[in-house]
Amino acid sequence: MAEAAQVVLTDAVSALSTTAGWTISRACRVTGLPRASFYRLTRGYCHDRRVPEPVPHRDRHQPAALAEAERAQVIESLVADEYAELSVVQTYWRSFDAGQVSCSQATFYRIARSENLVGDRRRQRSQGSGSRRKRPAPTAQAFRPNQLGPGTRPSCAAAQKASSVTS
């Protein structure tokens, strides 16, 4: 709808409602102007107002956010030795039952994710002096044709030796 037509129709609706005593909805029905459009045009609504200096969501003040002390308490319960073998959800519920945390499970998990405390939380075997070394995969060696049983795969070196023996 052209801007001039909008002005004429809104003026007509306003005149009908004030002089004739009609309701806005009846005047809009008679003129063919949708009532929502009348209110939008007369009240100056603009759905795409740009904010001069927008603040990113991450930097906005969150009134319900945890205080740093509460966040530190959550992290402390996540790294506690007694909960090292448990998942984040199990850690949350045990901490909640003990009265150590006062946040939701989603917030607890969000803090764990931000601190890289999710995933496999079990103690891992150290790669130091006491660890087992990776053994080489067993290979079957055949020096004649049909020497290996079904389901075994010869290694490349054994296959080469076998082919040189038969030739």
C-alpha cells in the first residue's frame, strides 16, 4: 500500500471514529484497512529499529547468573577426588544431595563444559614407567603354499619369502 493511501485511510478511520462515533474496528472494516495496520501506522511502530551500539549477548548483564564464588564451588565439586570416577550428572546429584551446589543441572553441565571437564572423567593409566608397551600384532608366517589355516592372514614379509621359496 502506498504511503499516501495509508495516510488517507488512517485519517478516514480516525474521522469516522471521532465524528460518527464508530468504533475503530467498525471504521477499519468499512474503509478496508486492517485494524492491526491502523494501530501500527498511527502509533509509529517499526519492527526493525537498529540499536546504535549493540551489546553482544555474551557481554550483557545476566541478573540470574551465578556469582563467582558459586561458580568456583561448582568447579571445586567437579574436580573433587571423590567424584573423579562419576559422570557430570552423577556429580551434580551427589553435590546437590550434599548441599554443596545451588544451581540447575544444566548450569552445572554448562560450567563443566566451559572448563573442559566433560567426557571421560575416569583416571587414565599414565604413560610413564609402569605402563604396558604396545605389542606388535601377531603375524602368521607361511613358507609353502597352503601352510596357513583358514582365517589367518600372512604378513607381507612372509608372503614374499613364500613366493621366493616356491620359485
